[in-house]
Amino acid sequence: MAFPQDLLDSLRRAPDAVAFEHGDRRVRRGEVLDLIGRFAAGLRAAGIRPGDGVGLATGVTPEGWAVQIAVQTLGARAVGVRAGLPAAHLDAVLDGVAAVVTDAELPEQAGVRTLPIGPELLAAHEEPVPCGKPSDLGWVVFTSGSTGVPKGVAYRFDALGEFGLEQRAGESAADYRRFLLFGTLSSAVMVLHAQACLLAGGTVVIPAGLPDFPRILPRLDITAALVTVPRLYRMLDVLREEEIDLSGLRALTVAGSPVEPGLLAEGFARIGPALRQGYGQTETGKLTVLGTADVAERPEAIASVGLPVEGVSLEVRDGSGRAVPAGVTGEVFARTARAFAGYWRDPPLSATVLADGWVRTQDIGRLDERGFLYLTGRARDVVIVNAVLHHTGPIERALAAHSAVDQAYVVAVPDERTGEAAHAFVVAAPGCEPDPGELRAAVAAEVGEAAVPASFTVLAEVPVAESGKPDKAALRALAR
């Protein structure tokens, strides 16, 4: 089935059911299908053809979602354009784009044709019929660019169709009766969760303002939502002080980075079986899931990111590329039909990550004999002190295990004496004041004296990047 045929069919099946709640506005599934047909006709009239790149610089609205599906229906390549990009990043994102559909003003230096969402683009209508070939690129999702120019993660239409198959098989209609959509439509994981909701026959709920977790969940009768790890930690801060009824919640997925085991256990206790930890990457989609049932059966799995989801194979390999036995640490490789095709216009970088149908995740970890995946760090999250390489993940875990520490983050900063030095930032556990001497001793006992950070800083909260993940670039700036 050609993508996005399954989504179009889902909208046709129940035209009077509500697809989107956008503040006080209700948009029925038949109306969304009509929007897709109007956008497709308007884009075709504007000269968009199969294979063209179309930038999408829209807010989180029903129209913003519908125009992406219209672009992909035409067999064109949808390219998300995140708001507020610096000029150099915007140039990289718009490389190869024929036009940008927008409901806002783009900087003049973008230098591409803009197609405003309005009467002219929506004047005509055509029956939406997917035109993309399975091997064509249908979506390019750009990374945040926190380590340089953003990378464009490119998906073929056949992989996009595989996401639909996974969602129909894995997400129940009850779980996705009402999914909370917020943030940006340039986020692959947010768009895919919204897609799962619509395929399940549910309603995508877009709040009028910034969501106030966890209070917004019962207020809007949300059954499914996605949160980053820092947002989960803030939710726990609230739940320690307030009694909030989360019994209607069916699926709260926390993703972006591993959750500290003690805080994940607290999350399971306070939020219940709706909470699940997901691990994946933009390049692969979802790879593993950990839920309360997994931990009840295997308590030590609380330190893992769970078991592979259907259609995913994982291997841990050593430095020479050979698979290692269970329990041995190495680099995690993943194989899935949902994997990306490569990085946009960057074959050399693609070749370093894609090999023989496998994706090199660049995450370090191990598999146990039951198949649970335990992550220990990123291949690139290292600090080299006196020519000795240390992964920051084990240092962070040693710090987070201390009773006075709620969260811990370690970054590498150039040092004139040792080449690089590790600097630690911790958020104190409620009512605690971490003692630097005790923290040094905890790291030394766990990973050795040579890995002890050069400094320890207590923060009220960790800075968060636009991606929703802890902002290690900001922490490096503080360390300097």
C-alpha cells in the first residue's frame, strides 16, 4: 500500500468523527481529508511535482499536519522547517527545496519561494491519490544542529508505510483515543505519534497554549502523550506535592534519553502502568520499550531501556564490527524496515552509519540473555583526560545513584593541563545538599579515580535544548 494511503483510508472511514481538537476548534476527519485534497490541488497548481522538496514552516495546527500529508500524497519530499533557525542552519534545511509552505514570515535570506496557507492555496480540490514510488524520498527530518549544521534524516516512502504497519499492529485504539500534540511538527516522533492516533481512530488534541504537565492530562482527558526525560522529572516534582488523577492515562511515553532507574521506578509508582520508556532514534524510529510488566517480571530490567519492538533486531558489536555475546558491552546496531535511507546529500556520513541493512546507533550498551538492552553512553559522549578515554555515561550513573542526587550530567571541556576535563552538573534530590567529597568518592568507587570530574556544580534544573533533551552545549558553556 502506497504511503499515505492508510491514513487517507482511515480518514474516509469515519468522516464525521473528530480528528483534531485545536483549542475550542473541532475538525472532523472528513474536513481534514478535504484539506489534504485542497492542499494537494494548490501545490500541484503551484508547480510542485513528484520528487520536489517542499519546506513546511507551520505551527502545530490541523492545517500544518494536513499540508505535510498533501505534499507526500503528491510524491514530493516533505521537509520540516523549525522556527527560529539561525541563517546557516536554515540554508542547510532549505537545500534542494522548491518552495516553502508557511503560516508565518520566513527570514528574507532564505531565498526560496513561499506559499502562504490561505484562500489561494486552498481554492481548488482534487481527490488525494498517493503518487510516490516506494524508493522515492518522502520525508526529510533535520536534527537540532546542536553539534554543528543540522543533519537531514531522509526516509523513503516504503519506510513511511512500514511505520503505519507498526502503528496499526502495536497501538490500541483505547490507548490513542486522545493524543496530546504540542511543540513542533518538525519533530519526527511527535508526527508519528499523531499518525498512530489517527490510524487508531482517535482524536489529536492540540492545546491552546504551552502544556502544564501533568495537570493538562486529566483536564483535557488525554489518554496518550509523549514527554522528554526533563519533562518527566518536572512532572514528578509536581506529583510529589499534588494529588492529580492520572487514571485516564493509557500511554505516557518518555523518550529522548534513558531515565535514571530510581526516578523511573518513582514514575512507575506515581503514574502507574501508563508510563513506558521508549528508546529509538530519528534514523530508526522506535527500537525498544520498557513497561511496568517488564520490571515486575524482571526487576533488574529497571536499569534497561526494554525489549526490542516487533520488526526490530539488535546486535551489540565490538570495535572490529563483530557481534559480542550477551552481557558484553559494545556499540549497538539496529535493523528495521523503518530505518532511514541516508542523510540528505551526505553520502560519506551515510556510509559511516548504514551498512548491510544495519544502522549504527553510535550508542554504547549491552544485551542481557533475555534481550533487554542496557545503554551505557554515546560513542561520542567521551572525555579524554591525559590521553585516557572515559565515557561520560558511567560517570553520570555513578552520580545519579547517590541518594542526594536527582539528576546528573557530565560534559567534556578543553583543559590546558590534561587535554580535556570532565565537569559534572547535578540536580539535588528534594531536601538534599550534595557534598562534592561524597560525589567524588562515589565516582572513584564505581569507575576509578581517573574518571572523577574536575568540578561539581549543583543546578536548580538542567537547561533544556529545543529538542527537549538536556542541553549539554549550555552545560559546556557554564563549565568554561
